[in-house]
Amino acid sequence: MPTKKQIKKFKKQGEYPRKTKNWLRYRQEEPEKFSKFRIKKISPTRNLVMGKLKKTEKWKVQSIMKKRKTKKK
């Protein structure tokens, strides 16, 4: 989980949550720390973005994706 300091920084950057058309993305770690990324589906409404750390080659959660609710007309 990100620290309060990281969340404050991510919010300042407009990255917490980062909003796309269908998803809210909650950053857990800086993307610069990773060399590769994969998406792991954990439920119909949630995914994890997994990243391979550059220094240790271990996989770690980079961000959490939550499906946005669609507006009903």
C-alpha cells in the first residue's frame, strides 16, 4: 500500500485515482521502478497491474484498477 506521502504526491500529479473511460486506477508504486507490466484479473470489476521490479526482478502490485460505474440514462 502507498504511504500517505505517496498518496499526496500521486494526488498532486492527478494520479490518485487516475481516471480512464472505464477504470479508476489507484497507483501503489511509481511506474519508473518497473521494467515490465502485466494485468491480473481478480474479479469482474477489479484488476491488478503487476510490475517486474528493475532491481530485484520480483513481481509487485503497481496499481489497482476498479471498474467505473456507468451512468444510467
